[in-house]
Amino acid sequence: MFSLFQSKSPYSIEIEAVEDIFQEGKTVDGFFIEGQFHQGGMAILKNAKDIETNQQVLLKIPQVGKDQPIENLICFETELTILAALKSPYVPRFIRGGNMATTPYIAMEKVIGESLEDILQRQPLPFDQIILIAANLARAIQSIHQQEVIHLDLKPDNILVDAQFQIYIIDFGLAHHNRFPDLLAEEMRKGIGSAPYISPEQIAGLRQDLRSDIFSFGVILYEMVTGTLPFDHPQTLNGLRKRYWEQPKPPRAIRQDTPPWLQEIILRCLEPFAKDRYQTATHIRQLLREPSAVKLTDRAKKIKPLSFWQSMQRWLNATGYEPSEIPRSAIIYEQAPLMVAAVNTSNDDPEMFERMQRAAENIMRVFPEGRISCISMMQSSPTFEGPTEIESASGLYRNHLVRLQKWAAPLHISQERISFHIFETLDPGARIIEFAKDNDAAVILIGATAETPNRVVPWRSVMTKVVEEGPCSVYVVRK
Amino acid sequence: MINPMNHHRIALFADIHSNLEAFAACLEHAQSQGATRFIFLGDLVGYNANPIEVLDHIMNLIASGVGIAIRGNHDTACVEPYFPKMNPIADAAITWTKEQLSTKHKHFLSELPPIFFEDDNCYVHASAYQPENWHYVTDGLSAWRSAEASGKIYTFSGHVHEQALYYQSSVGKLIRFAPHAGDAIPTGRHRRWVSIVGSLGQPRDGNPKANYALFDPVAQTMHFHRVDYDHLLAADKIKHAGLPNELALRLIQGI
């Protein structure tokens, strides 16, 4: 059935038709086949029971046969390879796969969720829901990007949302994994993907840029906010190519109460050149959760579509469209890393403050795309608030925040690349580690405390804990 | 599930070039990974200082029925009276190697086949297309020519010192992939694959670690490996043997 060799090849094998193998009521490789769950363009999903674990699973079976294109099998092979290698809480768990040639199937965890496509039917969606879904989606994208996988077919159909708004990304048939041969490279027609969501560089035939997923994310976010598609549903290659230069109608022109910062995020994701977009999904997630950190540009202000002359300018810029240079996917996170600076604002030690500033400055100098989150801890709010504002909980909070901002001021880092956080906690070490994990920090900057053997210094134990348990590199600053 | 340790894996060694330290390290690594068959893809000698020891070891493996060796261009140069000249440093190493080899070793080298077919596999030093013309496989087209000539699903070769895996797309064309050391790469039987396993005895990609690869015919996976070995000792031996100093530097820098 499936051989890529010429007809003279002795390697093609006579096998049973796939439809016969996976019939309801049969048992295949330890799975009891139940009814059909979903029929897609390229594959069928069947309910099945894993006889050994008694678990409900889904079997994905490629559509093969005379009338089916060979793409179905290549996409199936791609998904089998990539799903087996991916380990992410935001992707259905791979259980096992069958032999490509004789019993092609992928058995995976059956996740319960509603497709984003269905959610989109309930327009208009409230902004808080949009932002929550988008932030979680960014987290899920980040998770696969960190494993050197680019999805390349993100669209509402391929995103499942559960009752807690947690996200599952499905269908890796068009995905690219940096560590495996790309079976879809140079294959078939250019620009495979879904017309409304595909990035300009994919249309040009590129499959190795993780920022293509950022573009598709932008299209999805645009659709969630406005209920319409930014580049419509083009049917021709020329129609597709419009997104090389076209700027979509600003969301604020369609839904007037769209916050300017959200429009800024959407339009920046939709930039034709990958280098002009946000470089990582984790950056977008952080901005969605802290809108005040979004650097507003002209994109945020737009309430009307571009004028003819402005469009003309963009069209000229796109003549002979050359996609941006592709950074290696694993390295992009090292080029745009997040540094968590744990500054002890309870302790007034000018020398340590200065040394931490210098260390931060040096690290940021190496990474012009890098970001910094400054965090400090309040051990806990006072039980009895004093009469002046400075003694109240909010006063204490603000006091810490002012000190933190004062600490960061000499670094001259643009507002977009820096954020400030004060946490109230009894266990500062655990909170720093949690924050670093949650935001995929590349490095934690923390001050060492001077040796004071006779005193118990809480901050010192915090440092030790962070060094021992931190999820990333830890830079300890000493006096 | 298939337990990867339960069945045979084939170790593929190319361009050992008399480097005993690298050979011993890769052999040990391959055995720890479950290798039970050992294929030597040519250029057993040349460049480094231990041709006799390396050949004796390989001859033992062949005698015990677990090894197959192919003849490479350097091996041929050591036994053919009229072999076209290579670069001066390589020629100096050939001249030196010839002086070390006994009649027994020369006979062994001259009897090696230039290409060998087994099951779905083809083993050859350079391209399977005119194997004794030592064509380099450096791109999709030369890989395609090699795969066409071999006619097998899997073609394994050396000669080019950097690791590469060429895979067949549905239009027949072969595409180059740079493998990452240690990954299990699915290499299904419905495509054709040309594996360049990389130089064991003289790595040239700026990394002094030795190259070799493992093939698992049951799981249908390829595993490219990079192995640390005492390259400073091997370089020292080159100096003491009176071989050109450049060869010692190459090992140290991996160029």
C-alpha cells in the first residue's frame, strides 16, 4: 500500500486494507476498537479502550487508499515521530504507535475539551476570557517550542480548551522537529497549512522558524477579539501573498472597546517579517498577564485601516519578500532570555545594590533582546496596621516597589523589557523558584549575604535554596 | 513495546585511520549500547599511529564472525603499487603505514571487498556509485546516486568525515539532515536512507570527539554518536612515530 519506491521495487508488501484492520469490535495491539469519534480530512479518530489499563484512548488512523493523497501518510508519519518525542502537559499524551506499513495508528490520551473553533461561535467573547485563553495558549506554544517543535498549523480547530481554560494543542501532522528529518521539507506544494492562519514565511516554503507559530497565534487572537479573520480566507497563492505587506484592519476599528495594548500585541504578532514580531511565546504570555508592560507604538493607536499610501509603502517594502533570518529554535530562548533579579528590598545595603546593578547590566548587555523581571519579597503583611500609610499593607507594598524601581533605574531598560513584582510570602526561596519556573527564566540573579556566623540570616537560606533548587542558572553576586 | 536491548544492533565504524584510542572508546561505547555486529566502512589505516593494533583487532572480530570490513581509498593506497597521489601529508602517512604493515596485513587489506550487501543494507566506503572511484556523498544528488546504485533501503558509508543522514522524500529526491548525537532517529523501511556515519579516527568538524553510528534494524532507528577518547595520547603517538606533525594537530583540534 505504501511504498515510495518505483514499481520494480521488491520491497512493497501485500497488506490488509486499513479500514478492515480498525473495524469496530476488533482488537488491535491491545486496543479494543469502539466507535468513530471524529473524521478529519487526513485521518479518522476512533474511540478505543486500552485493554491492559482499561483506559479510554483515541486512535488516530490515517486515511489511505486509492483516492487519498500521499500527504496523508507523510503527515501521519510526521505526527507519529513528533508526538512520540513530545512531553508536554499541553499536548495529549502519546501511548504507542503501530507499524507505519502494516497497522498505522497513533494511540493517545483522550483529553476532554471544547475546540476553540466552537468557543469562537459564541461571539463576542469577553476580554477576560480571551486574555486567559491566549495566555494559556502562549504557555502551551512555549512548551512545545522549548522541545524544538514548531507546530506550523495552529488554528482554532487544533486547540482544545477545557473547563478551567487549560489548553491542549493537537494535530502535529504538519509540525517540524529540529531533531528529526523533516519529511515535509521540499515536499509537495509550497505553503502547506491553513490559509487564514499560515505565516508569510511558510507561504515562501520555510518550515524552521518558530516565529511562524507566533504569527498564527496573532491570527487566532485577532479572531477571538473581532470575530473575523485578519487576512480573510484566500483561495489563491496571490491572495495568500497579500499578508507579505497587508496590515489587517485594526481590531479597534471592529470592536471599539479593544484595549490599545491588546491591539498592539495582536498587530505585532501579525508583522510580515518574523524579526518584527515578539520573538517568544513566553514574552507574549508575560505581556498578556501584565498589560502595563506592553510598549505601545503606532500599532496600538490605529482605529482606521491603513491609507492607500501607507499600504503602498508596505507593499514596496515587501517586494521580493525575503523571510527574516531564522535563529536556531533552541537558541532563540538563549538570545532573548528572561533574567529574574531577586532584589532584597528589605535590606538596605548600598554596596550590594550597586553590585547587583552592575551584574544585571553586564548580563543584559550581552543579550539585547533579553528581559528582566525584578522581584522582591514581603515576608508577610503586618497584622496590625499603623496609623500612617507607610505602616499599612499597601504602603509597605508600595515602599518595596519604589525601592525595586529605584534599583533598576540605572539599568535604563525599556519599559517593555522590564517588569516589577512584589510577593508576599513566608518562603521567599520557594516563591523565587516558582516564579522562575513559571516564566521559563534563563538565569536568576541573587545577592549573597555576608558571612555572619552568629546570626540566623533568612535571606542567606533563601539564596542557598535558590542555588540548590532553582530551575535555571543562578548568578550569585558577592560583595 | 520493543525493548531496544533485546535485539541486535549494528555498529558502523568509518575512517578509523589507525586511531587505536578512538577505536577502543567507540567499540566499548557501542557494546554498552547493545551492538553485536561491527561493520568497518573502510579507511582502516592512514593518518594515525597504530595501524597494526587496529588491524589485528578488526581481523579478530571478523574471524569470530561478528565483523565485516570494506576497503577504503587509504587502504587501497597501502597495497596497490600505482595509486594516484593524494595530498602530501596523506601520502606521507601512506608511505609510513606501508612500512609498518606485514605481508599478512597487506594481504588482509587487499582482499577486502569495496562494497558489501547484506539483507536490506549496503556497506560501502564512499558512494555506492562506482565504489572504487571514491565519489564523495556531500549533497542530496550525490546521496541519491549512491542510493540508486546500491538498490538497498539502507546505504551506510564514510569517506566524508562529518555525520549526515540523507532521507528520501515522496518525490524520490534525497534530503540532507544533520543528526544530533544520541537521538534515536526513526528510519522506516518505506523510505531510502543514506547514512554517513562520520569519521571515527579523524573528526573534522572542530569537535575532537570520535564519530560512529548504530543501526537498529528491528526498531528501524539510527543513532549517531560522538564519543570522548584520549585524543591527546593519540596525538602524542603521531609525533613519536615520526608522522607529520599536522596530523597530531588535527586530532587535538578536531579539524
